[in-house]
Amino acid sequence: MKRLFTLILTLFTVFTVSAQSADQLLRKTVSKLQKDGGITMTIDARVKIDGGTDAFDLLLKLSGTSFYASQDETTMWFDGKTMWRGNDFGDGIEEIYITEPTPEEKARYDVIGLLGKHQGFSVSSGGADTFILTASNQERSVEGIRKVTVQVDPNTYVPKSLQIEFSEELGDVSASLKVTGYKPGQDFDKSTFTCPVKEYKDAEIIDLR
């Protein structure tokens, strides 16, 4: 589940009518995300794995390449240089992994950059309010993503939902994400994206830098 949680973030860190209209919808969505600056999203996530379904609520805060993401088992902070991943086994955060992602790893979490460039993905239309990103080589795509279907509000271009299909190499896995809350123009303090390690006095710190 922790790996799938990371895969889903990658999407918020990636994302006929005619091909031209789908491209326009994608560009306007990217422009909306850029203009909105700091964003808080709440997401209802459902992940299907080999016939079973796991459901969880995800809180996501984005500002440029920095982010904070949290669900029941995992909390992640990234300030643009350092990443912290806190694991909760039922009694609060008990492990904190600290890493400094490579430039390639950082790019996976750059939501606006991934959507804007969408390298390795073709764009097609799924209707007036939906665009589809399809990987030309799913084994080499971002974290094995085969296809992403993004539905947006056609009036505001705010993402409403995402359907994600992963490469068969990862097994029978797919994810459905519904955006239940979207707050733009958030003025986040830098500490939002930095793990307050000292507050987790009993947690094991695994520093991999």
C-alpha cells in the first residue's frame, strides 16, 4: 500500500471532440494549477489490487515542487530538497525515513511539470470535460502508469477525478481518485513541507542521505 500511495502522489507531483480540444483542455488545466499557487486538496482514493479494494482519504498540499501528503498509514513531506516519509503502524508515526531525491526522482513529484510536459504520453479526448494520457511504453513510463483519465470542471478547469491504470507488470492494479475538496491560493509557511522530527520523540529515524 505504501508503494501505491507513492504512485498516486507521483501523479499529483504527473496528470474525439478532437486531439486539439483535448490538448487545449490539458493546457488550460495546467495553467489553472499554475495560477492557483498553493493548493490544498482532499481526495477519496480507492485502489484495486488483485481483486480486492483498499480505500483511504488523502490530504495533499502543493506549492511549486514542494508538497505535504497524508493518509492513515503514511505521511510525506518534501521541501524541494529533502523528503521525509513517516510510517504509522497504528500508534502514531513510528518510523521516519529521510532521503534527498535525485533530480529524476524529484521530477516524479512535480505535478504541474509532469502534466505540462507529459513526456512519453499521448493526449486524447474522453469528452468535453475529460482528457486521457496514454503511455507509449508503459514499462518505461512514470512508475509504470499505463493510462490516466482526468475529468475536470469545464468551467474552472479544476480536476474532479482521475482514473489510473498501471502496467500489467505491477499486477492487476488500478486506482480511482475523486477530488472532494480544492482550495487554491493558499499561503503556506515553509514548515508545512518540513517534517517536525523533534515532535516524534519515540520514532525511529532512518537517515538515508
